[in-house]
Amino acid sequence: MRDDREKLGKNGSEGRNILRTKNDVHEYETSVNTSRNPNETESAAMDVEKTMESYPLFQDVHIMVFAGFGFLMTFLWKYGFSGVGINLLIAALGLQWGTIIQGIFRSHGQKFLIEMKNMIHADFSTVTVLISFGAVLGKTSPVQMLIMTILEITVYAANEYLVFKILWASDTGESMTIHAFGAYFGLAVAGILYRSGLKEKHPNEESVYHSDLFAMIGSLFLWIFWPSFNSATADEAKKQYRAIVNTYFSLAASVVTAYACSSLLESRGKLNMVHIQNATLAGGVAVGTCADMEIPPYCAMIIGSIAGAVSVFGFKFLTPLFTTKLRIHDTCGVHNLHGLPGVIGGLAGIITVALEESDSRDTSTDYFNDDTLVVLVNNLFAAEKVHDEIAKVMGSTQP
């Protein structure tokens, strides 16, 4: 027994690397053989410290995924348990599948490291499905959502690889690649699942006092941690700081605008809780693409104000139009919270880069073209898919 311990001590690196030798797919970031080169020990320790600096951001995003989106789905008075429960199921499967599929795309078939950034990106892929889940809330079973999770994260990973690794576009808060993509993917599924009975509002599609209260708690979780979401993947400290500040002011502006527009559109100046729960978050979505860019705070506030107003008007006018005319029943109104603000975010990124100072025009020209192409490819392609699915559904329901 003692000899075995001594042998293990002499070959400690083998014990530390057991995951590397037995796993053909991935390895942990700390799986470094330090028995021969002492310099590698110091390098590995520095890598671990750098990785752990991202842990608070990872936890913030994690809270958004499990608590924020989970409670936001509880506004339906008879779907609270299922809203939170299926959200947890989707997130648990999605983060595992997202880690694998994104690692495969980024490693080109080689082993890939599991570090904090990978875990954040896995949560991001899960957010895409949770956004789409909002469009079909109350109309799908858990098994259907699991299938949708596998399919959507696969398509999301391919789209993300196209945007960031081939087009080299900038979208630090992923307004286009997460929010717009997830919203229009969900609308496509909602179009497929449309039934004629959904044209008239279902009795269960209502909220009560306590369900709205829980949904508002979810909104507050999302609102508080959204600066972390938009800054979590920034590759430099100064960009991360800019993303936090810009998101902070954009969110604040969207809240004020959402309250004003809701009071303006509702009878007798009352506030609509649907607007308050959702449109107040639109600023965080819209500023995501240009969050890490050099924009003054007032520009972030303008973006947030526009997004908040557009979101409220979308809930008031577009959601009923989608249901009655386009045969798309959007339960949570993800088109108004994620779809339209995501498009606004892409356009804001284009305008921001186009207006950069003259000393960076050569670089900004490439950026401008890339972001323009991303908006066209990511959003218009998704819209075309929605149109095709709607056409199929409408064709199948014609007498």
C-alpha cells in the first residue's frame, strides 16, 4: 500500500491528468502536466486565477437562466409550476448539450477545454431556447421541449460559428445571435403549432395577482443581472467595463420609456403589467451588440428608450395582429422583448461602427460590412423561415 502511494506521488501528474487520458473529447483547463517543467505550474495557476475572475459573471448569468427566465414564465395563472419546472429541465439539458456542440464547432474536431468562458457560452445557448420557449409557452410538452432544445442549440451553435468565426462580426451581448435568433426561431415553431382555437384568447391565457407578482420577480432578476450578461464575454477589461456602463443606462432609460408608453396606450392612464414585466428589459437586449463599443452614455439611453417604446407598441398592436392575421400565437410576446429589440441592436451596432472616428475608418469599414451581413443573414434568414412555416400551416388549414 505504501509503495503504491509513493508511486502515485512520483507520478502525480498522471493522477491529475486522468480526465485527459480517459476522455477523448474534452479536458479541464487545469489539466496540465507540471511534473517536468516547473514553469508550467506557475502558468497553470495563473490560468486558474484568470478563469476564476469570470466566476461572478458566470453566476450572474446562471441566476438569469434559472431564476430570471424561470419566474418570468409564471405569469399564466394555471401554468406556474410547469413554467418554472420546464425552464429548469430545458436549462439543465441545454447547458450540457451546448457545452458539447459549441466545443465541437470551436475545436475543429480536437479536444476542447472546459473553462469558465465555455460554461458562460453554454448558458448563452440555453438562453436561446428559453426565449423560444416563451413563444410556445403552454402549448408544448416537456418531451417536445427537449427535442426543440437539442435542435435549436445545434442550429444556434452553427449560426454563432458563422457570425463570430467566419464573418468576424462584433456582438458582445449577442442581441442578434441570441435574442433575435431565439425569438424568430420560437415564432417559427409557434406558427407550426398554431390552431384555429388560439385566435380567440383562451381562458387560461390570463394572469392573476400572485402570478403577475412572481413574473415581476423574474423581471427584476433579469434587470439586475443584465449588465453581467452583456459583459460576460468581452475579451478586454475596458470593453467589459463599457458594456456594464452602457447596459446600465440603457436599461434605466427603457424602464422610464416603457412606463410612459404603457400609461399612454392604456385606458385611463393605467399601467399594463405585461409591458412592465417585459418592455423594461428591452434596453438590455437592444444595446447588446454595441455595448462594448465606445459610445457615450446618452447614446445607450437613446437606444434603450427606442427599444422600450417599440416593445410596448409591439405588445399593444403587433401581438394581436400576429395572432389574427399571421396565425402566430406568441404567448409571452418574445417578438416584442427579444425579436424587435434584437434587430434594433444590430442596427445600433452598424450605426455605431459607421460613426467611428476617422482614424479607424479602415477597420470600421470591415466591421460595418460584417455587422450588416450578420443582420441580413441572421434576422432575414430567420424571418424567411418563419414565413415558410407560416405558409405551410396556412396551406394545411385552408378548407
